[in-house]
Amino acid sequence: MQRIRSLKTGWQLLKSSCEGAAKQVNISPSTSRNYSHLPRQDSSSFGLLFDIDGVLVRGRTPIPAAKQCFRNLVDSNGKYKVPVVFVTNAGNCMRQAKAEHLSHLLEVEVSPDQVMLSHSPLRMFTQFHKMRVLVSGQGPVEEVAHNLGFQDVVTVDMLREAYPLLDVVDHNRRPKDSIPPTKGLWPIDAVILFGEPIRWETNLQLILDVLLTNGNPDNAWSSMRYPHIPVLACNMDLLWMAEAKNPRFGHGMFLVSLESLYKKVTGYELKYEALIGKPSVVTYNYAELLIRQQAERLGWTTPVKRLYAIGDNPMADIYGANLYNHYLQASQRTKAQMQAKSRGGGVDPLAEAADAPKMTSAELGGASAEYGAEEDLPEGCSSILVCTGVYSRDQQELPSDPAHTVREQHIFHGHRDFRFDPSLTQPSFVVEDVKEAVELVFQQEGWPLE
């Protein structure tokens, strides 16, 4: 399966895609002026990964602490002191639009190369870029797909127009008089799920039509066509936090619906070629590359040693950061083992096997199952949970000791193909809001607060 690839190839794709993205958004050398070239603390080299919904904003309303915290992240001229990347599972817009929105809300300049949407890693899935793909979601999905490198894109609305008899749940959208002719389309090779659509019944129906006809809705349904054409999904969040008091359905809920319908109709499990967005490892690999590029613009000459991921959702932000931390630890062990072998030292194969993380291919999300030693990856990633979004101390309290996590008290909101490991939902730190989170990081790193 093409999902699992060598780490070296993955990094080359990530690097080239990010460089290409920079050219597309006109990132010139002047971009580096967004960063403050202060002398780096000798003992510290770190980067910050910010979730957005529930951490910086609630819907369109900024969280008051967000503006305050960014005063600690920029100097008197508004230039960033440390590498900052915004990692969100949202994906219904372009990076440029999200950057402009954040700049307005936070009152600091945010450039597109600091923004990572749930679908951003799809730039590295080049084996699908020349395929004819059906895209589902809302917003400028066709433009987003082309921007990511997909060349032949079909939207659900285009499919519905080509096959006017497929969408009949809403009686007002059914053909009224004569039956319109079917225009037909070339067969679809893969399905890309960007985010929750507006009309769930339409998207669920037409996506199933495509999966059950091997990409050609002119054909009759057949559960014998299994496995189905590739499906790549972005954003697995079951719930997210807007202005309402309680969480709202996310794209993860749409995926649950699609999976349940497919299995109910066929008796088979829906299969994913890739699951992208938090908490998959490939998402954090991509974010780390963006952090590294930010550090270079800061003039830092040594690798970033630590990442701090700030989020509000234990099942996405915290789970993902902790999973990535396990990945980094495994990478460090593998690097040490390779160095020992190169020096002629022996490695205990039983100890090596015992140390290896038991990650599923879904959790890797397209990253390699082999840990490379060529890149200077961070030493670790700490997770910081804020109480301004999905998680609230008033509604739930995490055990103070991760070893005492009670499985029965946790309902797993993660994706079906991810393991339920309650320890991964245990944050490194719990704070009230993002301002307190930044202050904590600066304290941990020995950086002065101004």
C-alpha cells in the first residue's frame, strides 16, 4: 500500500511542497522581517504549535487571553521571538484567508506559511495528484484541491449536476417535470474528504454511489467491488467548540455516518488510504517542518529541541501531541541504535522490539513506519491543555497522575482506526487559557516575560 512510505522520501516531498507553497503565496525575503532576530537563549530552542478553535477563538469571537498572550510572543516592533505555527483541523478555506483572519483577531501579523490546515499534508501525497478525485466539504473546495496539487477535480455539486437522479432526499431538489438527461463523467479514481459538508444527505448518498460503483455512478451498485477506490480524509474531530455553550458536530461525525452507512449496505468496513489532520503523526511532521523554517528565519543555527502543542481537545490536540512525542522518542532510540551499530556495538533485538511504539498505520497517517536518523527531529513534544474550549474543568476533571487514568471514565471520541490509549489523552500540563500556556512555556524554557 502506498500509504506507508520511507521517511526520507516523505521529508523530501514535504520540503519541496513547502517551498512550492511559499512561492505560490509570494513569500519573499522580506517575510523574514516578521521575526525578531534576538539572541537565542543558549539552553533553549523551542517552537509553539497553536490550535485555533477553542484556544484562540470561539467561532468568530476571539478569546480575550489570545491577544494578551501574543504580547509575549512578539517584540516591541511586532516581530516574533520564537517559531510559531497555527495547526488547525479546519479546512474550509485557503491558508491566505486563515492567515488574514488570524492577523485581524490577534492584532499581529500572521503569514500563510505559519498556518497549517487539516489538508495541508496532502501536498505530499503526489501519487494521487494526477488522479480524477471527488472532493467533499464546504467553502472553495475545488480551489483548495488545485492549490494542493490535484489536477483533475470533481465536486459533489458537479457530480450531482451530471447525474440529476441521484440526489432525491430533498423533494424540492428533485427533477420536477421531465427527467433530465444524464451527462455522465469520466470515472472517479479517489475520494478526498476535506471537511463536513452543508448537505450531509447529498454528500453521503453520492459518495456511497461512487464507492459502490468503482467510481462510475452509471454502473449498478456492487459490494463485490471491494476494496473500493481510495478514500483520503482530513479532520477527524468528532466535536469542536464554537460560540455555543456545548460542542458542535465536527467532520469526525460525518465520517462516522459514512462508515456506518457503508458497512450497513455492504457488510464491509470502509477503508481509508490516509487519515490526515490531528492527531495523525504526518500532521505533526509537517508542522515541525514549518517550525524549522520559522527558526531559520529567526537566524537560529541549531535544531529546535522541543515543541509545545497548545490545544483544547484531549482527543485530538493532546492525543496527537502525545502520539507525536512517542514517535520522536522512537526516532531518538532508532538513531542511537544506528549509531551504536555503526560503531560496531551490539543492540539487543528484544529490547529494541520492546521499545518500539505500537502505532497503527492510521495513526501514522501517511508517515513512515520506519524512523529515520537523517533529520534533526526535536527531542520531544509537550502537550498543554487549555480550559476555554472542548475541555472544561467544570464538566470533567483529568486525574493528576497519568498512571491513574481510569479507562471506564473516558469515552473515546477519536477515530475508529486509532487506538484508545487513555494515557495519550493525559496532557503534560493543564492551564486555564492560552496566555497562561505561553507564560508556562517561557518559564519552562527560562525565557523572560515582558
